[in-house]
Amino acid sequence: MTKKTLVLGASENPTRYSYIAVERLVAKNYPVIALGRKAGKIGNTSIITHQIQIADLDTITIYLSAENQQQYYNYILSLNPKRIIFNPGAENNELEIIAKSKGIEVLNGCTLVLLSIGRY
């Protein structure tokens, strides 16, 4: 089963971890949707700027501060992901509690590390 992933906080800046995560997810053949503040591209993956419905979403990996996540709470929950990964600097106790109450697995970890050790 493929783990369709939404990268929330995607950036066209190649020095950003969200950029690297998109590249590595694609390289490992995971279906990726990149959502960011500015439209652009990461390789062949377009960065969208609007909230779209995504069927069969497995994971949302977040690269936004807790404060910047607030505007996405309803969207995140509406997608009904199986898992949310809060990458370093994106930890959010409030959203974590809400997500867990909805039966969503929550992980405070690094997508890049999980990919590199085969635990994604």
C-alpha cells in the first residue's frame, strides 16, 4: 500500500527541509501533494497554494510552526489522515490532542530520518 503524503509547508527553497522531504518521498515512489504559501515546483512536483480534498491520504507531514498551523486545523482534520508527523520545530500539543481524539496517529519526529532508516 502506498502512503499518499501531504507535505504541509512546502517550499521551493532547496535549503528547506520540506523541499528535501518532497524530493526524497518522490524518489521512494510515495505519491506526494505539496502545499505551500507560494506556488512553485520541487522537481516535477507542483506546490499548490489552495486546500484541496485528497482521497485516501495516509500521512500529513508538517513543516509549519504551531502558530502557522492554526489556519489549517479544519483542513487537516477534514482530510482524515491516518498519521500526522510534526517535524522538528512544528510540534503542536493542541493539534496533537485534537488529532489523537479523532483516532489519528501522531508522531513528533523527522520525516527525513524516518525515510533514511526505512521506518516511514
